[in-house]
Amino acid sequence: ASGKALAPAALPGEDEAAASISELAQILKDAGAELILLEMMYHPTRSRLALIAALGSGLAVWFGLSARRGADGRLLNYYEDEDHHRQMGILPENDGNFPGFR
């Protein structure tokens, strides 16, 4: 690892990333996976795309978001100085399958 950050232009666009993540979810399902575990997700866009793909696979999904405390004590998104609860807006309607939310 060079320690250099990738230029944003070098990263795939949202449509390409969504297609790749959906393909991976299907590969996991076809290989016999019973669960997709998305743990310590922190990037808002990638978190949303991964969750959509995982849920779309029809497999059981475990999804965890990363958060941190701001200097003022508020719970913030780990990636940006944004209220963490706003990032939770990427979650589908709560149908009782989301225990442990605070």
C-alpha cells in the first residue's frame, strides 16, 4: 500500500458500483451462502448500495453502521460530520427485523 488516497475520478460511479455489488451478492448466494454480513459500514453511498444488493439477494442480512461521538457528544456518521441518525435513513421500513437500534 502506498498510503496515497485514490482520486475520486478513479473510483467507479454509483451505477457501476451497484452492479458490481449486486453481482457479488448473487455469487455469494449461488455459492451457498446463507447470510450476508455487512459490518462496520461507514461510507453513506457504499453502505446504501451494499444493503440494497444484500437485501435483493434474498439471503438473510446482518447490517452494522459505524458511528463516532463528536466533540459536542452527538452521535455522528463515522465518515462525515453528519448526524448518524440521518444515515440510518438508508434502512428500509422497519418490519420488526431490526433489533438493537437506539
